[in-house]
Amino acid sequence: MLRRLPVYLLMAAAAVLAQANAALAQQTINFSLGYFTPRGPDARVEDDVLNVNRTFLVFDVDEFNGATIGGEWLVPLGDFFEGGAGISFSRRTVSSVYDEFIDADGSEIDQDLRLRLVPIALTFRLLPLGQQSAVQPYVGAGIGLINWRYSEFGESADFGAGFPPIVFEDSFVASGTQVGPVVLGGVRFGGESVTAGGEIRYHKAEADLDDDFAGSRLDLGGWTYNFTIGVRFGR
């Protein structure tokens, strides 16, 4: 499946581009400002690194909630359908401390966790009221490529020599690109040259981690709540 993915993506992109010349007057460039919330502890994949870390570090998964920015190119495919290609960016750093252990000098053992996500999405939308309506609700789905980077840096505790632990400075980094489904829904208010609206988007993906981390997997899924402004061009 993964070997064929680039072909599928190229075919989807070609389908969008093939309609562009026929709908130049209706194209839209969307800009979004949103808020990303990762999947909660009870919904995350088995052996997720954040859940495992929470067994010995003090932090909450919802501390990874944070702002996102993005852009998307939308092309009508007839009166009731639309294709889109977009990208967004979010990064959040969460501070934590060891729950039950402190350094020999009595200070906390501090460690920072950082998650960066750059989702690229190809989507297909249904607009039941049509492209010409002043109010345009829509639902859609597609495929996402999530470029991610997860890191842990600061102080770590080594219990190999017994207690108290040896505390040292280090950093551990993993990154990659994962594929997963995207679903979305929203409403926008259309004008001749500008649109505005709101959208809820969900993406799902999982990444494998190496032995440097306490957990073997990282759940990349979550919800994004966007405010969008679109600029129409080509007239």
C-alpha cells in the first residue's frame, strides 16, 4: 500500500489540476488559523509514548493543544463538489518533571517534550447547497501525509547504578512522514472575492519509535478547529 501511495497521490493531484482550467473564475486560496487538540489519553494507540511517559513524568496530554496556521488551494469540480490541496503547521513544547524522584541536590529533574506536525492533505468535498449559495456548508474526506518530529530534551535519570539515579543532560529525536485518513466539515459564507467560515478537521496516523523512547509508538491523530478566510481569483 505504501509503495503505491505516491502514485495515488499524483493521480488525485492530477484530477484536481485537470479541472482547474475549467473553473478558473471560481478558485479559492484559503488561509486558516486554528487550534489543534491531540487524541486524549484514553483514545491513544497502545504503547503511545506520551501515555507511557505520563507513568513517570508529570504533564497532561492536553498541554500539547496549540495554535495552527495553514493554507489550502480549492478548485470546484462542478456545482456541488470541490477538490483541495493544503498544508498546515503546529508545534508545541511541554515541560515536565519526574514524578517520584529528584536530583541529589534536591532540585526537580526537568525534561521538555516537543511535538511538531506538518500535515499535507488532499481532500474531496461535497457542498449540498452548491457553489453559488451565499451560505455553503460542506463535508469532505481525503488522505493526509503528516510530516512529524518528536523530541525529548533536558535532564534524564539513569537508574542502572541504583538509587539515587544518575542525572544527565541529553536529547532524543525521532521524525518521519506518516499517511492517514482526513475527514472534515464546515460552513463558509461566500462572496464575489472573499469568503469566511469555520471548519472542524480530524486526521489519524501513527508512527513507530525506536528504543531511545519509553513508548514504541506515537499517536499523531487529533482534531483541528479552524477559522478560514478565502481569496477568490481568476476572474
